[in-house]
Amino acid sequence: MSRLEQFLDQTALEKLSDLNNTHINNIVEWVVELCKPAKISIITDDKNDIAYVRKLALDSGEERSLTINGHTIHYDGYQDQARDKAHTKVLLPEGKQLGRHINTIDRKEGLNEIFRLMDGIMQGKEMLVRFFCLGPLNSRFSIPALQITDSAYVAHSEDLLYRSGYEEFRKLNGSPDFFYFIHSAGQLDDRGQSKNINQRRIYIDLEENRVLTINNQYAGNSLGLKKLALRLAINKSNHEDWLTEHMFVMGIHPEGRKRTTYFTGAFPSACGKTSTAMIPGQTIIGDDIAYLRVYEDGSCHAVNIESGIFGIITDVNSVDDPLIYQCLTTPRELIFSNILINEEQPFWLGMGRDAPESGVNHSGNWFKGKKDHEGNEIPLAHKNARYTIRMRELDNVDPEAENPDGVQIDGIIYGGRDSDTNVPVCQSLDWDHGVFLGACLESETTAATLGKEGVRKHSPMANLDFVVVPLGKYISNHLKFGKRLKRKPMIFTTNYFLKGSDGNYLTDKIDKKVWILWAEARVHGEVDAIKTPIGYIPLYDDLKYLFKNVLKKPFTEKLYKQIFSIRVEKLLQKLNRIENIYKGEDVLEIFWDILVNQREQLQTAEVNYRTDMIQPDMFIDTV
């Protein structure tokens, strides 16, 4: 502790000393010497410490108060609005290979580069040392996480999103078994935003269970415990016997029945993940990341590793997302990012209110018709604008959200953004087929990542951006996980984005409630289904009943046939794409058996029915 004495006051030294962990001391000392901050604050679980961070975010200008009590606004730089996939790299030790889907850099080269960029990067700033817990407290699921940052916004965001973990670190008894994250926003411009975006780096070091990220502020790049910790946990779980997944956890409550059935669900960004977890009448445990384990009785249990929501705010309105909208328009501690502010009032895209023609947004002073340097019109708010909120603030939080044993999972959903191929809901034939469907998940890109929108991307289990182990190993571990389960969750796929020939969506946003309730009914054996080459699809009468009794709206047989027809040629094209993607991957043989079998069944069906658009009533097998 002696060398830290020149950097820290007595109170801070005592906070570190109480943890009795030389590994933490060495990390803090190293970061201080490298980054050269003007001040260091050690933040514990104490309410006064946490309040200090929030005040610092306001005093520094990283956040600004709005009219509604507890609401603040934060702006990331104009070119720092989404995850930077190009500069997010895994540090690869010499002689090791991970897979062609993983963006890597030689570990020695990467460390030399980022250490050079980090040298003095915190000069004149205050460095915050934070302690969090990934997962519920006192749980076999949980992993302690150390965050060091010079951004009070990042530290405040993590207060909303994660459980305080200083006491969890105390329980380590000196062990190095924790993740740690070093972040600096770097030099700031006159708006307080990261200046050296061309030197933005997000380097994942699997050898040290750490992430080094600099010259950024957008939470997907800067918050260590978010998608950066997801990568570290995927590496850890895939070398052990559990799963780390990009999944929500929710409780489904069928109307008229006194039961709760827990589902997890994996959806790429902007594909309906949070809005599914927030369907009216249901309860939420988490909306983004889950750890899954096999329990002693052979059942699957899951926890939400977060305790808050970092959600996309675009199109959140009082009609389609009433629970979220209510939270965003009433007093509570909440951070908006990259939306329009006019007279201290927030406005975002698709909120269902008339917006003003001027104000302040992520581009600075904004007016309708304003264009960027490339001549593109700047919308009033960014498409990937966000809100950050504590889970416990929600009226629909599930009573088991903090259960250290998690909840028993009976259903898993894989959903993507697909305009022309997949049906709205489908049940897999069995666990292995369900893993195959998850491994084949594709989605059309959105504004949540940098690059062109509308491009069909393969994203197994909605997790490809974060998988830092060989893809074949990742899929094979899911198959092996199922073999250890005595009570296997049913696996479903959903697609809320099917379009007609006119380019319009064929279903409404609120219809997702019917697809989810049908899946829950299948778990309990309460409805039959039609067996098809791609899995089990609903019967018309069951959906008609749900639409009438749950949504109070008609559901025509014509629409049913249109959206639940099996589009053979589109599906065969997809199988060809999947075959090329996994060719050369070391995945279990059952994966290839399923692919070959599904292709043969689709081709046979096309011949037998003499059409590549097979309507549901053409299939005769129901179960």
C-alpha cells in the first residue's frame, strides 16, 4: 500500500485497505501511474459515495438536469453514437486462434498501442474507482467487477444498471477472481465530448479478465460492465459448464391463470427485446444479459446480471410501450442520452408527441433541416438514443428479480428482424433443433451499430458481436448444456417484422403478446400445433382466441395463412448461407444432421405441394 499513499488521502487508503486485496491495489496503482489523474476517489456501497458520483456528473457537465425530478440528459459525441465494432478487438496471444468472426489484434502489439495512448490520458481529471457485482448478491452466479473511469456519467450509469459490489469484493479474501475495466473518455472538446475519436480503442484482454477502453463515451463502448463484461463472461462460462447469453429474463402470466412461467429471450439490438420483456401484464427480471446454470435437480436457472435497463428509446410511445413510456415521463432517477431537449423537456423519435423545430441534441444546437458535414439531414434525436433506469423503479419488476438462485427457465425465445422469411412464432422440434435455430438467427441491421442499415447479418443467439471463443465451441456448448438438463426449456423463434409485398408490416407491435402467450401455453401443453419442416406453428383457432380475448381485436384466417406460410425458397437460401458460415467450424455433428434433414424436408414439401409458399393448412400433422 506504500506507493499508493502518495496518490490517495487517508480515507481512500482505508477503503482500499479494508478489502485486503493486493491485486486491486496493484491495479489502482498501475492505472494511476499510467493515466496520471489529478484526483482519485474510491467509491464504496455507501449512499454518500454514490450520491457524490451523481453530483459530479452534473457539476462536470456530463449530465444536465431536466424539468422532471431525477431526470438528466447526457450527450455522446456526434460520431460516438453506437458500438464501434471496428475498434473493438480481442487481444490475441501468440500462437492462439479464436475464429474468423472475432476481430483480433496481436496481444503484445495491442497492449503496446493502447498503453501508449493511455499515457497521461487522465491528466487534469478525477479518477473514480468503483466496485460492482454482476448478478444478484450472495449468489453462485455472480462475478465481482472493478470499474476505473474518469467519466462520472459512466460511473453514474453503472449505479443505475448494476448492484453495488464493495462488500462482494470484501468476501473475495484477497482472490484475483474478478473482472476489471479501465476507461477514459480522453481529451474533451468544448461540449465535454470525446475529442480523439480516431483513437477510440476497446481492447478485450482475456488473459487478464480485463477490458481497456479509451476515447469514447457511448455506453456500449465505455461501460465496462455492459457488453464488455459480457465478452469476458462468455469466455469464462464457455470454459466452464454454464452459459452467458444476450438474453432477457421475464415472467409470463397468462390471463385467467394463477401461474408464472419464466422465459429467456435473445434478440439483436432494436429487434423488440426490451419491449417483449416489458409486455403489459407480464413481469420483468432483466432485459439484456443473463447467466444460465444447470441446477442440482436438472432444471435450468437464470439470473439477470444487471439491475437496470439501458434501452433504445426510439419509437417508445404510450400506445405500443405503455409501461416504459410511463417510466420515462414520471419522476425517478433516469438518464436520457442523445435526444432533443427543448425548454428542459425531452423529445425523441416516435414518441407520439409533436416535437419542436429547434433545441439541443447530440449535434449541438439543432433546428429542423440542419445537416451534417456530409449533407445528411440530422434528425431531432439519434435513432440509437437511449434511456438508463433502475429496474426496481418499474411497476412490473418480478418479485424474484433478486433471488440469488435465479428462476427456473421453461422457455427460450430467439427473435430477429426479418422482413421476408420467418413466421411470427415457431417452436423447435426439440432442444438440439432449438439450438440449431438459435445458431441460424439472422437479423437486418439497425442504427444500434455503426454502418449501413437493412443488411441481413448472421447473429447466433443474438450474440455474435460478443462471442470471444470459437463459434463451433460456442454452439457445441449449448448442445452439451442441454444434455445435462433433465427438464429442458422449450425453444421458440419469433419475428415481429414480416412485411407484405407493399413493404408494410403484416402485424402490429402489440401482437407480440399473442405470440408469447401462445409459446407459454405450449410449455404447459394447453394448445396443439402444426408440425412443419422448420418446427411447430400455431393453429388458427388458438390464435384467433388469443387475439379476441387478450388484444380485443380480430385475426383473420387470410392474415394467418399469409404470415404462417412456409416460404420454402427463402428458407433454403438461408440454409445455404448458414452452411457456408459454419463450414470449417468445429461444431458437433448433430448440427449438420439437423441442417441436412431440414433442407431435405423443405425440398420434399416443395415438390409434394407444388409451391414454395406452403400454407399452414397443407400440413396435416398436429401435436
